Amino acid sequence: MQITGISALVVGGTGGLGEATVRRLHAGGAKVVVADVNDEKGKALEEELGVRYVRTDASSEESVLAAIAEAESLGPLRVSVDCHGGPAGGGRLVGKDGSAMPLENFTKTINSYLISVFNVMRLAAAAIARQEPLEDGQRGVIVNTASIAAYEGQIGQLPYSAAKGGVVGMTLVAARDLSPLGVRVVTIAPGTFLTPAYGKAGDQLEAYWGPQVPHPKRMGRSPEYATLVASIVENDYLNGEVIRLDGALRFPPK
Ligand SMILES: NC(=O)c1ccc[n+]([C@@H]2O[C@H](COP(=O)([O-])OP(=O)(O)OC[C@H]3O[C@@H](n4cnc5c(N)ncnc54)[C@H](O)[C@@H]3O)[C@@H](O)[C@H]2O)c1
């Protein structure tokens, strides 16, 4: 599928991975809706690139539908990329003081990183399914974001790993569900990416993680995520798959 002339929704579009995706899809000729809760960065992107920012809470049906309506008003909505963040909790299952992890740490993370992803995916899929079919009956593609923590969760990461494992688990079944509608579903599982959100702490993270990555010996860069999004959009035969983007990094236990 060509990027030029389509409309694309990027949820979490002002974040590190999201902004790079917005820039890549915009540069490729798509009309882009930046759906996020960061008004300041959203409006700055709107001014700089001429994309549309819609304040969007990924967990809310009403809010996501408003962003989708905006995207549909710009052109045929064929791409929905979800790379939003949100509140999360962690900790050991049983702490050093013998107490069990608070249930809230788990539910909060699952709400942000799994249920909200499902919410965006179901609504975006229904909207993409309304578009005119292209070659081979295809209508569009959904790209979700997991993490390599779905496979190698580190100590203290149980809720996040469970949420990301859920995103991995949804991928094939969603692709199967949506196959009669011509909508593909692909998930990216990033390793460690250095994004502007880390600020000065980024240098320390790079010094810690960089040497642990087999090759290249550095953290990932947001445009590398965005390049993969563009490849997924353009390659019609990619479907129902989770793609690790991690320089062959495998997380150690801690
Ligand atoms: N950066 C990494 O190393 C890395 C690695 C693996 C997976 N990931 C995943 O990629 C995604 C993006 O990561 P990032 O590094 O770009 O994070 P980020 O914090 O830079 O961006 C996340 C964005 O989500 C937005 N957001 C928060 N709550 C929201 C909500 N309810 N609705 C809509 N938007 C909301 C934030 O405003 C922010 O712009 C996350 O799901 C993260 O778990 C990141």
C-alpha cells in the first residue's frame, strides 16, 4: 500500500516513537492525525508540519472516535499506529518485606498498555473497514507497539510484561478476525529506544544499555521505529506478525 494520499492516525503521536512516525508518514505524503494528550507538543507539530492534532485519550471510546472522525475527514483512513504510553506500576510479585504486589500496580498498567491498545485497535479497525478496497481487497493496516519485555520481562516488570504479552497475543487473532475485511495487523516489539522523553537521563541509559546490545552497540533511534512502520504499511504481505526491533538484544533477568 502506498503512503501517499492516505490518512493515518498515530496514537501517542507526540511521544518519542510517535513523533518520529508522524514525521515519516507526513514526509511520505500521508495526511496525519496526531492523537495524544500532550497539547503543547501536539500543537507544535501541527504548526510545524501542517498535520492535525486531536487531544485523544486512548482509553476512551468517545475520544478515539473523535480522532478517527478527524482522520477520515482528511482522506481514506488506512493506517492506525498505536504507540501511546501512560501510567504503569511495577515491583516484585512479593516484595522484600514479604508483602504482595498491590493489585493496583497490575490493573493500572494493563489499562494503559493493553486495554487502551485494544480500544484503539477495535475502533480503528471498524473505520478502516469502511474504506474502499484497494488491490487484493486490502483496506489498510493497524500497527501496535509491544516490547521485547513481552518475551523477557525483567525482575520488577511483571505488569508491563503481561500487558505487552497481551499485545503480542492479540496480533495473530486480530489479523485473522480482520482478514475478510482486508485489514492487516502487525506489532512492533522494540528493544531499548533512546527518545527525547528521557532528557539528560538518556546519556546514562545509553551508557548502560548500549554495550549490552549485540549490534549495533547502542540504543535504538526513533526514526528506526518509524522506518519499520513505513515498511509495514508498504509491504502488503506482512500480516499477523510481531517484529522485534532490538539489535538482537535479549533482556537479562535484571
Ligand atoms: N522507548 C523505548 O525504549 C520502548 C521500548 C519498548 C516499547 N516501547 C513502547 O513504545 C510506546 C511508546 O514509547 P515512547 O518511548 O515513545 O514513550 P513516550 O513517553 O515518549 O510517548 C508516549 C506518548 O503517549 C502519550 N500518552 C500517554 N497517555 C496517553 C493516553 N491515555 N492516550 C493517548 N496518548 C497518551 C504521551 O503523552 C506520550 O506522548 C509505549 O507503548 C512503550 O511501552 C518503548
